[in-house]
Amino acid sequence: MRRPTGVPQKIPAEHTKFSTGPQAAKPGILSQGIFLRSASPPSNALKSPGLSMPQRRYRVLEVATHPVQYASANFREMARHPRIDLSIAYCSLRGAEAAHDPEFGRTVQWDVPLLDGYPWVQVPNRGDGGESFWGLCNPGLWKLIRDGNFDAIIGLTSYRRASFWITYLAARSRGIPFIFGTDASTIEPRESRPWKLFLKRRAWPLLFRLATQVLVVSTAGREMMQSLGVPPDRIALLHNTVDNAWWLSASDAADRSAVRTSWGIDPTDPDERIIVFCAKLQPWKRPLDLLHAFAKTALPKTSLIIAGEGPLRAQMESEAAVLGVAHRVRFLGFVNQSQLPAIYAASDLMVLPSEYEPFAMVVNEAMLCGCPVAVSDRVGAAKDLVAPVAPDFIFPHDNVTVLADTLRRIFSDPARLRSLRSAVRTRMETWSPRENVAGALAAIDRSHAAKRKFPGTPLVANSTDHAESIASHQTSE
């Protein structure tokens, strides 16, 4: 049995009243080569305080492409919930195991625990692991779902992968609620191609009719779904979250002065300001817009820190020299998770000028570390996280002049910028894994309420025509 390098296998202790973590189980083969890591005992119902009727405990399977540092915190929170008996089925272990990331241009293995604190299984992938439809093909999902006696299946894989359709068909064949959605905040595709938008406008309403409940991760995503004709009572908001407690603790432990000194910035000078960009250096992230706006502002005693790697790095380094700001711009390259809290804590403002950004978890990260954030109007997190704290920190995308003016205005009021360090943390108190799990549980409750109300009605679309139509177009996305 493979054990991911550097990933703890410790199982959380069992609570005296109900399971707050997976019980230890002997590793073994579940079915068709599925490796059992841990398992939780089933439970039928729990008494809810203040209610005379017991609340049902659900056996839930979430199917995910691979371990992601953001999702792990939500899985741990869900595994502790008294009403959820959780299992995660991974289609691959990319991220937990070292693998080449083409966008970073290097081998990446996250240096924070991704697989501990919740029960999970690895379903063997018969695909090649690429980005094509057949790149993720996990036929073992069929037997796992059909034999697992689950109350709900939550799909976290893309509909552009074969494994999504295996999951859908297996859930449908057993009459199990199939809950899935998207992290998108707009139907506009990343590449501005009219034919893609045309296909999505027609395919997406059919696609999401297959979901018992449609999951979205932002207010903008919910509005998008309603514009596609999805009824509000079939839309569930799952707050897109990170491990809040870890980020708060790690940033509190960071030495702001030491980090600034390592960047060649005098930590004793209160007039020194630091702007940070934290993302892959990809065209749609628009890092060059920030570089040009930074040069245009000519703000005194201000440095730009670029935390990220990608295909635009060489061009950015060259243009920084041409613009005469190379001495005030520092490129950190790829930065792993454990190092990021100190970078945010040492910075005064994070800027994300993306033209396409479904949500942007870096906004969560920065705000938890007490770093105010300025984002473009194309960033999914803008409405939910930035606007409640500083709506004037949201600027129109693809406009260097306006971005430069925004930077000047922000730094013209240093007292306000300092006060926002605590305000952004306060905003994150109600945008955490706790709210994410509450949203998922509400979606499951509504799925089963609909089943009780209309016992003869299938929980997913009646006809497979929708599935066949969407699957035939998925490679066009």
C-alpha cells in the first residue's frame, strides 16, 4: 500500500459521544483495487438540541480529482460533524505526492498535511492522468457507489472528465442524490471565444438539471446559476474556504520584521510599503498589468513582491528592467504553503488584477493574515470578501491607468490601510470551513426533503438525453 511522502497518517481520536474523526481500520482492498485508508461507522439518527424529532445522520461520499490544500480543511470539518459520516474518494493523489505541475513548470508537493483528519480512499485511475476527457477514468467508482449504501454523493470532479459521468450514472442507478456544481462566478469562458460562450449558454442549463442540488462557492456564482434558470431552492452556497485556524495561527507566528529585512527593506521605516502579487504567472492573472501600474504610480519607498512562478516570469523580469523598477521588484518564484503566511503578514496590500478568476483563494489567505486586498471586478471573491470591507478596493479589469490610480488612492491614506489589517480578519470569521459544511448539509437535507415530498420522482433528471448531449460537447469546453 502506498503511503504519500511526508503525509501524516495519524487518525484523530474518537469523541466520547459521537465520532469526530474516522475510526482506525486495517488497510485493505475495498473493491477493484481501491485502497482503504480508514472508515467510519454508520449511524441512523441524532437528537438535535431543542428539537423533539431526531435529525438524520447521512452517509456521504465526496468524489474529488486529487487532494487540494484548500479542500482538506473542509473535509476535516465535515468529518467532525455529528450528522455526517464522510468518505472521500480520490481519483488520483496528485498534490499529496510529488508531481510535475506544467503551470508552475516544476515538480510540486504541498508541504502541509492533505490527507489526515478524515477517511479517504484512492480509486485507481485507468486514464493517463492528462487533461483530456479520459485523463481521469476511475471505473472503480461504479462499484464503490453502488455497494456503499450512501445517502448522498457530492461530485467535485469536472464534467469534462469521464469519472464525473461514472459517478453520475452510478448515483442515478441507485437513486442516490447527486450533488455537484461549479466554482465559476461567470459563464464567460477564460478564453474569449464566442463559440465557447455559445455552447456553455446552451449546455450548462442542461448539465445542472442533472444535479439534485447545485453547488456554488460565491454570491456571484449563485446569481449566475439563477440567470441560467436554476431555481433558488436548488442552489446551495458552499463558502469557498481555506483552513482559517491554520492561517491565523501561522501568520501570528510570522516575524514581519525579519521577512522585510530578508527582502532588503528597512523594517524600522514606517514609510516603507510592500505590495504583493501571489498567483501563477499566467496571462489571465494579468500580473503585467500590476507591474505597469506599479511603475506608473512611482510611489516612493514602495516595493513589489511577486510570489509565484509561470510562463510570464521572464517577460516580467525584462519589462521591470525596461520600466526602471527592477530594483524595487523582487521575484520569489514558487512559494509553498508553509511560507505564505509570513509573506502576507509582511506585506501591506495584496493585488490581484485577473481578467478571469472563479474565486481566488489567495484572497482568503491574505485577509486571514491581516493583509488588505485589492482585486479586479472579475475576481469571484470580490463581492463576498473584499466589498464588505473596502468596496473601493475593487477596480475594473484590464485598465492599467485605473489600477495605478487605485494604488495611489489606497496608499494616500496609510491610517485607513493599517486599520484594515484587523477589519479583513474580522470579515473572515463568518467565511470558514464551518459555513462550508453548513452549506453542504443544507443541500443534502433539501435533497432528501424533496425525495420525501415526491417519493415517485427521480432525484436527478429523468432522461439520460441531457447527459449524452453534454458529454458529447464536453471536449469543446
